[in-house]
Amino acid sequence: MSRLVTGLANRHGEPYAGYQVHWTLGQIERHGATFYVILGSWGDDATAADRFAVVLRYRADTEAKGFMVVDADKTQIASHPLVGRALRRDEVVDTPLAKEVFDFVDFLWLNDDRISEIADTHA
């Protein structure tokens, strides 16, 4: 069994990012988790073309724990109706966007209790 948590985060009272977190229940150490982040414009006139996706994989096995940006264009988020473009890893790593995405995932980690099973494996 797996779990998919979805949400829309606001910043300064305005929609900021959509997200999905997917993992296999009880198997974080074995399979990790995937964080799909959708950024861009969310206003009334915005379309999918105004948004893009970044994907982070969380690893929590005996060798390493942490996040890594992966090619979003090779994941299921690439065909999501809210996404106009899914970014490759090399379009994110070592850019200001990387910090923004990691800061956002940190926010989720600390504030979305629905993903506590994942955060608990990091202790």
C-alpha cells in the first residue's frame, strides 16, 4: 500500500506551490519517497503553461539519508494537467531555484503532519 499526500501552499495569502508526496507505507528505508513540487503562477488567469515541476527523491537507507533533485521530465508529474513543463535535474541544481525548492520541502517536512512517517525515518 502506498500513500499520496497533496496540497496547495500559500505564501503571503496567495497560492504559491502545489505539491504531492508519494511513498510506500512502512517502506521508507527500502523505497524512499518522492516529493513533486509545482511552482509558477496560480492566479485566476494562470494556465498549466505558467507552471513548472521539480522533483526531489528522499532516500533513507543505511547508506544515506537526504534529498536529491531528479529529472522531473522522466516522472509522472510531467503529464500532470497542472504542469506546463517538468524540469530536468541540471536545470535546477546549483541555481537559486534549488534553494527555493529545498526551502519549500523543508517547510513541508516541518509543517505537514501527513508526511510524519517519512520525517520519522530521518531521526
